[in-house]
Amino acid sequence: MKTRRNFIRLSALGTAAVIGTPCIASEKETPKEKINKASVKITKPIVVSTWNHGIAANAGAWKILSKGGTALDAVEAGVRVTESDPEGMSVGLGGLPDREGIVTLDACIMDENNKCGAVAFLQDIEHPISVARKVMEDTQHVMLVGEGAKQFALEKGFEETNLLTEKSKKAWEEWKTESKYQPIINSENHDTIGLLALDEHGNLSGACTTSGMAYKLHGRVGDSPIIGAGLFVDNEVGAVCATGMGEAIIRIAGSSIVVEMMRNGMSPQEACKAAVERVVKKHQDLTNLQVGFLALNKNGEVGSYSVYSGFNYAIQTKEQNDLIDAGFNREWD
Ligand code: ASP
């Protein structure tokens, strides 16, 4: 049987791009285990995140990771950069509104101890990820939604902000004239930011934040704030986030199954591909059904895969700062 330790070792040895700090063998291990484990190279710290806007988000996270900070602080700081960018029309400030013209935000965060927090259908607060972290740290709950989430944020000192920029308002007004009231996946607008980090101490965390599908029904919540769908972290195995059509991601418990497939021996790339194949298999109509997964395992190995071409992710390590195209199941028609 392939144990988890074997999996970590095998997958690391099987990857040419693995670089960085060697893993330290513990006193309790057998001499053979010590030799094998000492040869495993782990890439850390490392941060990866979805889409082009991941470059700026990674830079925010890297400020923390490069100084020996925690993955949890890094993932929060990273996605806050995207949340504050008025040019990004799919996250936080400037995010495209729902079909009533109201910006509603979804976010979640998860750390190396399986602690997690989330907010959904939150309005008028620029940093839903930080509210999610407060839910995780200051309450016994995992998720707060809508008016309750807003009240909680205000009590915690977050300020009320108008998130609908002139640009987003104009886009919504134009959409209303010709749309037949149909929500759309904002694939031209760089989508959700999901960001995963492995810190110098070997701990994983993840964050995911979005304004969701553009012009969605009022009250709609996607995958992004759902632990196990838009994000999942298991510090023994890896961290995964998702982007694209949230409903399709929820239907297969997306991020959690990618983690489970890595636990059972797949590389991050194999696991993301298998999850995309599950999405494809479970949906008869794939029209506009873009879904992408991004995974980072305990060794700092990365994988990514999407239904359609066009998904990419940003990666930052001591040696690398790049945008990489994900693998895909098919080209757009
Ligand atoms: N997954 C997000 C949602 O369904 C949207 C996206 O990533 O574009 O709300």
C-alpha cells in the first residue's frame, strides 16, 4: 500500500522542478527513512494564485513569506491586494454587481490546523477575506452571510465602503440593455482570486475571494466561500482552490476531492486533471462551463487544470516569478 509518507517522497523524486530546502529527518525514523527523506527537496516558501492578477497578489504574499512569516498571514495579505484593486472587475472593490446592480462578495480562508472562516453575500466591505479570518479566529462559527456578516464586520471595526465603481456600474447598465437578464461567468475579467502558500515552516494555508458570477441572481452564492468547494487545505497533503462556474465546482465538492486525490498518491497536476474530468463527466451541457483548479502540495509541487483553455496562474518562489498556462480538457468552441 502507498502510505502518505511514500507518496510525498515518490512525488517529490518524480518532479524535475523541485528545488529548495532539504527536509530534515526526525530522530524517530529508521535509518532508511532518514536517507530517503533527506533526499527530498521541498520548495518553500512558495505562493501560487489564480489568473493574471495573481502576480500582484503573490507579491503581497511574498512580502510576508520572504521574511519568514506564516502562510496564513501571507494568503490574507496577498488577496487583499486584489480586493482593493478597482480595475479588477471580479473581486472586491470594482467587482461586477448582481443583476440588481448590487455588489455582493464571497470569501473564505483556511489554515494549517483545518481552522477556517467564510463570509458570503457580504455587501459594502472592501476586505471580505479579513472578515472571514475574524469569523475563523473570533467566533465558533465557520460562515456568516449577508446582513449578519456585515453587522459582524462593522462590530469588528471594518468600514462601510461603496464597492460599485463608475466602471462597473456602466458595464452593468450596458449589460441590462441587451442581456435578457442572464448571469455570465466573468471570464474576460480575470475571475476569482484563489491563493495558496507554503511557508518556510512547512505550513500551508489558502484564501479565496470574489464578487462571483457577474449579474448573478440577487442572493446567489458560488463556490468561493464554501470550504471544500472553492478552497480546501489539509496540512498533511496540500492546498487547492478553484475558479470558474461555482455551481459546477460545488456539485463535485471540487477542492476537497483534489486534496483527497493527492492524498491517495496523485501529483497536483494529475489530481486537478482528474477533478476537471469529473466536472466534464457530470455535466451534459458544457457550454461556457469553465472550471479551473490550482493545487499546491506539501513539497511545494504545483498543478493546474481547467475545462477550457485560457486559465492561468501566477507562481512565486525564491527562484521564480511567472505566469503559467494551465493544462486544459478542450479549446473554446
Ligand atoms: N467561482 C466564482 C463563482 O462562481 C466565479 C469565478 O471564479 O469566476 O462565484
